[in-house]
Amino acid sequence: MATGAIDTGTEQLLCEVRDRVALITLNRPESRNALGDTITPALRRQIRERGNDPDVGALLITGAGTAFCAGGDVKGMGNNRPTVELSHDQKVARLKERQRTLTGALVAVRKPTVAALPGPAAGAGLAIALACDIRIAAETAFVSTGYARVGLSGDYGIAWLLTRLVGTAKARELLFTAERVDSATCERLGIVNRVVPDESFRDDAFAFAKSLAEGPAVALRQMKDNLDDALTEPFLTALDGEAERLVETAQTADHKEAVRAFIEKRKPNFQGR
């Protein structure tokens, strides 16, 4: 059972479970929560472990200070020379594995995932936010793909994720220009779901994640499967999947509790089964 503070193995990443919400905080405010060799493996572990934790109903990922995540640590990019030089194929294989176990694992989580942006999300940091189901931004937050500014093509699924949110034309513009997009424009484009005042941002984001964590876990998991099918499957195949899952969720204790609560005019108390 995971409740309270979780030992992530490093102060660069904080995690606590409260009200069935796993609050995961990137904690490198001095570098705008840039990714690195310590924080990123810890984040991978927490996504995997909290995603599988029966005491967690939703994941909320945010950043300490005034940023969400600046992506890769650009200052260190030219200095990270491995002790043993890797071949091209080895470098590709390593990055593939790192991508699959970060944004790949985040997309695969069968619980609601929320990214809370107190400030900028750029590069791979933006990809992490896009890999979540829902994004909530403070009014002063902004995003940038960032890669073009440092002569890189993009990673961690940024092109795939962005295209599905804003369409191919806008995704190309945002990737090619790496322009800064303010929170209001992000909401209009669908990059973020809602914008909230800076002063209430953290409380608002947690309250939203808590409302999801209190939901019917089996139904939410099956909804995510339905939504994933909507991106990849033909309509009739998606229909068949919905039928299978609807019949399954109709047998759950949560469905029966929801029916009782409706009749009794009260809020349902879901148990995740």
C-alpha cells in the first residue's frame, strides 16, 4: 500500500500519494526542472510503479517553482561524453528504450493522468505533458516545442502527440518555428484543457485530479481503451470494443453503486471494482 510520501531515490523528484492521487513533482527549479541522468530514471520508475499501484486512482505530474519542465538540459548536451563511445545503432537503441519507458509508459497507464503546468513546458517536457490525458495550465504558463532552436528533430513522441491534438498543419508550424505559445492560445488550440489563475493553480489542479481519482476505476480504464481505439481502429472494430467493455463495466460493483446513488440522489462512493 502506497500512501503519504514516496521515496523516489532522489530529491530531484518528489512523490506523495494523497486522496488516491499520486502527485509527482519534478524538483529541479533552478534549471526549470530540466531532465537529466538522475531525475529522468526516477520519473520512469514512478510512472511505472504508481501506474500499477492499487491505492492510486490518478497521476498528477507537475513541476516545482515556476516551470513544468524545460526538456533536456541544453547546457549539458555538449559535455555528456560517455566513457565508452557508442555506435549509431547503440545510440538509437538506447533512445528508443528511454522513450518507451517514459512517454510510452505514460500513455500506456490505464488511469487518468494529468499534467499541471505552473510555467513553461518545452521540448521533451512538452512531450511529457502531451502524453498525459489532461493538461491544466496556470495563466502565465506557455509551451514551446523548442527542438528547432537547438538543431534537433524531436523525440519522446512530440510529433505524434502534437499532431493528434492540434492537427498536422499546426503541429508542423509549432515544430518548425519553436515559437512560444501562451496559455490562452494553448487552450484555444486544444494543447491544454483548461487555464486557471496562478494563485489557485496548484489547488485547482489537485482538486481536478482528485475528482478523477474518485471515479469508477474500471470504467475509466475501459474508456481509455475506447479512446485509444478511436485513434487506430476502424469504426466497426471500435464499436465491437465498446460493446465488450460496456458489458464488462455493467457487471462492476461501481456501476451498481452508481445506480443506487442516482436513485437515492447522492454522490456515488466508487471502490474501483
